[in-house]
Amino acid sequence: MANTNVTPRELPICPICQTGVAFEVRFEKHLKKCEKAKEERDKVTCETCGVVFKKTC
């Protein structure tokens, strides 16, 4: 039998939160969750009138 080396897999890195995602967890599901959380963080509420605005930079 041939002597072969097994290269360990690297965890895929989320481009939004920069964390490794376990293979058991679906990567696409994680990305959607991070994107939704990012959208929530990017909202600003006016203290005077209560209207919600998106941050744009």
C-alpha cells in the first residue's frame, strides 16, 4: 500500500466576521446570519424623530 499524507482541512473564513466556520455548520447559513447582523449594526435611529436610517460611508 502506498504511503500517502493527509492534509488537514482549513476552516472556511467568514469575510464579514473573520471567524472560522465549522464544516458541520452550513457556511451559506452563517453568511446570511452575519449579513443580517451587519445590516442591523449599520442602522442609525434619529433621537429627535425616531426614524431609522442606514449608515453610508
